[in-house]
Amino acid sequence: MRWWQKILVYGGVFIVAFVVGVLFINYILMPWFVHLGREISVPKVVGMSKDEAYELLRGKKLRLKVVEERYSEKPYGEILEQHPPAGFMVKAGRWVKVVMSKGAEEVEVPELVGMEVSEARRFLLRYGIGNVVVEEVVDENALPGVVVKTVPPAGVKIKFADPVSLFVSVQPPDTIKGYRMPDLVGKKYREVRTPLQKMGLAMEIEFKESSGEDGLILFQFPPAGVPVMPGDTVKIVVNIHR
């Protein structure tokens, strides 16, 4: 190959390499540096739950870190404070540190009488109360497995660690193979339906229109206290509000 041909070949290779290098810097390297140095406005996460804040910050390429939990009047799990504050400019990947609410230091015992024991437990957990003691009490007029009393009673304020005793109805020993018909009159149909099904009792329902509360049981047969067995049919009359 002659000298001038070599110059052309080497010159062409140099030009191609130069063009590729310029394109690489212009379209790949420079945008990467620009993105790396770009600042982001921190969004407001105060008042949000942890999951809501996490999703919002992730979309902004920021990270969430819970640094403290404290009692407050705000609901459990709500974010009380954040750092950096909303509107502060930061680089991508920055941690946003938050303080979360543990709820009120004291909580009021909710009304649980008439609930199934499993439902009552779940209800207490929603209030942040996990120290629950279940005790059985014979009550011929109550549906089995239903809360008939709580200690402390509804409305009393307690600390989260304080115990709440649930007194749950059971049938007398002489009716262990069957049940004594509980008193349903005055109760809501939706509250007694599941316990009656668990007792193995069929239901024959009649609806009556009146000015009373919707869904309230007006009449039952057999009456309260009568022995019943699984498979027996219970007739109830349910009010429909006029």
C-alpha cells in the first residue's frame, strides 16, 4: 500500500472514531451527567401513610426512611414530620427522613358487645389494642361465641399495653349437644345471621314493613330459652323501614 493510501485509510478511521466519540458524549455521557446532577423538589409527605409516601417518593427517585415514632392525636401510621421539608431541592437518591404517629397514648375502648369474638379482636387491633384476654361465661340468652361484656367497658380510656377482657357467651353444660335458643328480638339481623349459621340452625325469614329501625328483629320462634338442635329451623320476622 502506497503512503498516500495509508494516509487516507488512517484518516478515515480517525474521522469515524471522532464522529462516534462525539455522538457518544453528546447523546449518552452528557445526559447521564446532567441527570446525575439534576435537583428534585421534595414533595410533601406529611399527613400521608408510610406506603403512600413510599410510592410518591419512589416516583421522584427519592428514598423514605422512618427515623422516629411518637404518640400524637393523629391516626396511627400517619407521617407527622419530614426532613428535608416539602419544596426543598435535593439530588436524586436522597433520603427523606420522617417521623410517624403511634396514635394517641390513650385510646377509648370501643363498643364490642354483640360482636363475634374474632370480629371483636380484629376491631381492637384496628385501635392498636393487642393485649386481649378471652373468658367464657354461661349465658342462655346470648348467641354462643358472642361478646356479652368487656372489662374495661366501652368508653373507658386505656393505654395501648393495658389488657381488655372479652367475656364470650357459651351454652350451659346440659345443652352441650344442642343449644338454648338465644334472645334475638331487638337485635339486628346482620348481627345474628352468622352465629345462627354456626349453630347449624336454618332460618326462615319474613319481612314486615313498619316505622321502626331497618333490619331489626321483631319476632322469633322458638322463643328464647327453648332447647334447639343443629338442623332446626328458626323463624324470625325482620323489620323493613317504611
